[in-house]
Amino acid sequence: MKIIGVGFQKTGTSTLRDALTILGYKVGDTKFKLLFPILKGNYYRVLKELNRYDAVEDNPWCMIYKEIDQLVPGCKFILTIRDEESWYKSASRHIGDLRVPMHEWIYGRGKGLPKDDKENSIRVYKKHNDEVIEYFKYRQRDLLILDFTKNDGWEKLCVFLGKSIPTVPFPHANKSAYQLEKKPNFFRKMNVLKKKIKYGLQIWSLDIRKMW
């Protein structure tokens, strides 16, 4: 059995990762390198990566839950959610000005920076959550919905997974208020520049190959 986190980033995916780790699962998270195989329909490559873990969360896993469900029967799916306004603020600050192929795929070509198009970003977020819930409408034992802002924690998660509740407190990754970033030094600026060039070339490559 694999556990698939199907919630968008900044909905508590890091908290879910930490909780599953405490429960003894090996958890994988964001895998930008899987976007090309996904767009090519190469799910052999995707499943090879999935098989390295007991559970996965964040991108691109949340976007390919239907394919995983068909290819790997018996999985459990966890949808992490939060209020759309607070999600949008967090996602906008997290992604910032760094345009990456994964977000261009999720939010739409040319719309990969949530801060530049609030209406589109929230629409994509809501549509995803609605589609997940609809997909599992008649399979409620396979889907758990968690809202960590409403104190969901060990009880709901452990009942769903058939696990005993740990004696340690439920983790809350990134719960503290968003801290102001440090002033960018030379090395940090160079790192950001490298990423912009790298991802820019990847987006260009996808454009010319018409893979979107």
C-alpha cells in the first residue's frame, strides 16, 4: 500500500510528511524531475520513483493521483486543505518570482507565478480539491481530508491508516509566522540566477517541443 498526498503545496504537505515519518513511513516529496516523464506519458519512470517510498506528497504527486490509482491499486490518498485566501497568500510568497516548469504545468502556461494572477490561482486550487473529492465520492475509505488549521491530527490520520496514536505531539511544520527573508547576499543571488536560467531553459524546451 502506498500513501499519496494529493493536497496542493502550502496546505500542510510538510506537516503531513513529518507526521507520516513519525509513523514509520519513508516519505518522498517534490520531484521536479518527473515532469518530463509525466508529459511524455512515461509512467514506468514515475512508478520507479514512487516505489522508492512508502508515501509521497507535494508536486507532482498531487496532480497524478488518478493515474497512480489506476496503476497501483490499494493506495490510500490524503487531501490536505486550508482556507483559499490563506493558501493563496502562502503559495504566492513561497513561489515568488521564480517561474518553474512544474508550476507552469499546474497553473497554466504563462500563469506559473500565483502572485500575478490571484483569480486563476484560486480557481485552479479549488478545482483540484473539488475534483479529488468527486473522484473518491463512492470510495470514502480511500480518501482522508485533513485541515491542519482546524486541529486535525493524530486521531484522524491514525484511524485512517490503522496505526496506533504516537505518544509524541503532532508535528506542525512551518506553523510559525512567515519570517522575513534575509537580505540576499552574493551567493544567494547567484543561486537564484542559476535557477532562473535552468528553469527558463526547461520551459523553452517544453515550448518548442509543444509538450504542454
